Amino acid sequence: MSIAVVGGAGYIGSHAVRALLAQKRDVVVIDSLETGHAESVPDDVQFYKGDIRDRAFLNEVFEHEQIEQVVHFAANSLVGESMENPLKYYDNNVFGTQILLETMTKHGVGHIVFSSSAATYGEQKDMPITEKAQTDPTSAYGETKLAMERMMKWCDAAHGTKFVSLRYFNVAGASESGVIGEDHHPETHLIPVVLQVANGQREHISIFGEDYPTEDGTCIRDYIHVEDLVDAHLLALDYLKKGGESNIFNLGSNQGFSVKEIVETARNVTGHPIPVVIGDKRAGDPAVLIASSEKARTTLGWSPSRTDITTIIEHAWNWHKNHPNGYKGAEQR
Ligand code: UFG
């Protein structure tokens, strides 16, 4: 029996695949390669290239493989883009998840671990945010993640499909091995963009707004190392296997850093001055997002160990400085 990693060629999915292989699990990767990279999938892993919105394709994979559990990473995930093109998010994220759940139901696959997001919460008064907080997304992206969670809830009620939804805060860093890391085109996430400046690929970093109600006026986020994040997925799969009920968990490190603090840490790690330009606010950005991950710690036994922001940025820098053009050479793009 195998675990299907849907979106397994993407940034987080590729780290999950390696962690599952390290645990000697059988893994099948499904990815459209719209944003993922075939180079990140290990050679000895069965890889199916296709889109989860393609019913026939997905059905064939589930017919061919003995899939026991699904880890679902396949989605568009940019807050800014979702404000300009919300229907792209409804189509790929919501409709894609609908087809995946339909296929799982048809083939009697009863467990799914799902990549949700802190973007489901929107602007909150009380920090850190617990899973009990009222969800009120400020972006179309967050709204689609909430819709996907709700879809899974109703599939549990109707078909007994158990889910664990993991609400990620800001995922960053790269594999300690240095073999895989973050490679988005275009890159919009803060830490890789800052490191592109240090790599000489951008002249400066634009800070999106300096008049938020925070100490230095820039947004505060909770950064979580991708390998710690992936550990929670392995625990969630075990939790479901042991008969755990459907559940939702925050994944963060319970500490917040402003955009300016991230830039300063990156200056220390890279030794580059990293010039800054203050730009306009980006639509959909809440001022502060900090997680309480107490529930994941107590229920799943999750214990993140790479929570130091310098370590997170060092691991990201190790990947970016050795792979300035991601998985491929610049001439191939
Ligand atoms: N930022 C800048 N300049 C940049 C890029 C980002 O100032 O060039 C700022 C953003 O405005 C934000 C912070 O840096 O305040 C972090 O931005 P990211 O784009 O790195 O991350 P987001 O917080 O927008 O979103 C990320 C994921 C989402 C997830 C969210 C949860 O992309 O999937 O974290 O916190 F939902």
C-alpha cells in the first residue's frame, strides 16, 4: 500500500516525499508540474504527471496503484495573485480538491492530510492564533483553502473520509541536505526574494507597506522550517492510521518576525547589505499572523526543532547560493 503525494514535485511536497522515503514508506507522486519540478522527484519514485482536475487521469492512477492515504499539496498559493485572479484559485484549488475527493471516495481511500493555511484566519485581534479563532480570510486564496476544508468536512460526514488539515503559517528554509529547496517562477515569497538580492539577482527588496500597526510598521509573520512542517505530516498520517478523528492543526513556531527583522537577519547570514525600498501595501496582507501550535504538539506529538530564524534563513541561503536558478541552469529556462 502506498501514500500518494499530490503536488509532490513542489517546494513542500518534495520535502515530504524525502521524509516519507526516509521512513521506508511506499510513495507515489502526482504533480502537474505547473509549478513543481520533475528534477525534485527521486528517480526511484513512481511519478505520474497530470492535473488533479483531470478525472480520467486521476482515476487511472488510483486504479493502477494501491493507495492507502493521500497527502494533498497541489494548489496555487499566492495571496497577491489570488486577489487579481480569484477564479484561477477556485478552479485549481477548490475544483481540483473536489475531483481528488471524488476519486478517493470512488476507490475507497479514506485518509487525507491537507495543506491548509493561516490565510484562512485573516486579520485577528488575539495572538497567538489558535484553531478556535473565527476564520475570516482577507484573500481569495485563504477563502479557497477554507472552502477545501469545508468540502472535506462534508465528505467525512457523508463517506467517512477522515482528514487532517494543517494550517501552515509562513513556510521557509530548505532541506538540510542542500539537495532540494524553494524554486518558484516568479518568486514572490519574502525570504527567497531577499536572498535573490544577496545573490545579485535583484537590486533591492521592496517592502510592501511601512505603516502597519506593528512596532516597525512592517508585517509580522511566523516562519516555520519546511522540514519541521513536513514532520507534522508524517505524524498526521500516523494519527489517521490509528483511527484519529478529522481534525485541524496550526503549524507555526509561535514567534513573529517583521519584514524588516527578516531582512536584517538575512544581511547577517549572507554578509550582503540587501538594499530596501519601501513600496505600497500588497492587497490581502494581514498585519500580524502568529500561530499557537499547542494543539499539534499535544495531539500529534509534534515538536519542531529548527525554530531559530537564523537557522531557517541559513538553510534557505545554502540552497539559493548553490542553486541561483533553482533546479535548472538559467540557460534552460
Ligand atoms: N513581503 C514584502 N516584500 C516582498 C515579499 C513579501 O514586503 O517582496 C512581505 C509581505 O507583504 C508579507 C511578508 O513579507 O507581509 C511575507 O510575505 P510572503 O509573500 O512571503 O508570505 P505571505 O505571508 O503573503 O503568505 C505565505 C504563504 C501563504 C500562507 C501565508 C500564511 O504564501 O500560502 O504565508 O501566513 F497562507
